[in-house]
Amino acid sequence: MRIQPVFPYFLRMKLNQQDGAMREALREGFKRNYLGLAGDYQQLMKSKQAQERQYKIEFSDRYSQATIYHNLGLLAQALENYAEARVNLQTALEIYLEYQDDYWANVAREALAQLPD
């Protein structure tokens, strides 16, 4: 199985309406999410134990939520909806911390710190 990090047609059309920085941020988040999922599924395909496969499915679903919340937070920030941006970025941060992903937790913290009060 191979997962391609490519936006569906209707999302590409919507993206074309955004500015360049927003387009690039959303593309990168989308790509990162799907590359992570591809790695998880590749490991899942190799696993022979049912319990391990189930854990990986749950992990992939929960961890991918962090990327979605993070990207929604960045989008809300770009649209100057700072309350929604704060909620989404905080949720992403909590999930990153839950999975001990220090790099993305720090990225989320930096994004939160840039939001006006």
C-alpha cells in the first residue's frame, strides 16, 4: 500500500483562493500528516500480532488528530480568529505531549506564544 500526500481536487481549488504562505503551510501539514500515516500503516502491514495492529490503528488515529488541530489552529490564526486558533493549537499541543513528541510540541508552543491576548 502506498499513501500519496496529494490534495484532492476540491481542496486544491479552495487552496488556490488562499495566499501563498497559507497554501504552503496547509500543504506541508497535509503532507506531514500523510507521510506519518504511511509509515504507521507500513509498520502495521508488517505486524503479525493482532493486539499490536489494533494499538497502531488507535495511535495513528489519535496522533493524526494533532496534525489536524494544529493546521486548523494555523488557519484560524491566519483568519485572525485567535480564540479558535488558541483552542485548536492547545489541543494539538496536548496530543503531542501525550505522545511525547517534543519537536511538534515546541512548534505548537511557539505558535501559541505568537497569538495576541
